[in-house]
Amino acid sequence: MKKSVRMYISGLVQGVFFRAFVKENAERYGVKGFVRNLEDGRVEVFLEGDAENVNKMIELCKKGPRHAKIRNVQIKQEKFQGFRNFKVLHI
């Protein structure tokens, strides 16, 4: 079953290799979408793929890489977009 979610993650999430961490794990689990830093200091993550792997990615994003300090995670269900790969976007 396919699943798509958009996450907004706040805390110490910029400058700690958060985007690279998400991209590396998304590729490991075959999840598509994107990750980007937002101007307000949060990170936005869009994940889609097999529901089991998207759920694994959600849990990884709640923890983040070693130096991240996650304060809040918002998760919204989204329509499936049909992304072909996972990208790090830049504002």
C-alpha cells in the first residue's frame, strides 16, 4: 500500500546534516520525495512510497542525525504525487 506524508520538523535541525541524513535513509528504503530547509528554521520533508518504509522514515526523522535536537514534528497525510527519486531542495 502506498503512503504520502509531509513533515515539518523543528528544533536544532539545520546545520547538523539533517537533509543528508534524510536523503541517505530515503534512498536506503526506496522512499521518494524531497527534503529542504525552510527560512523559519524548520525542515520540511515530503515522503512517499510503500507504507512500511514511509513509516520507518517517519521514525528516523523524529530522531534525526546525531547532533540534531528535535523539538516538534508535524505530520500531514498527503496525496500521492508520483515522485521518481528523492531530492534535497534549496530555497
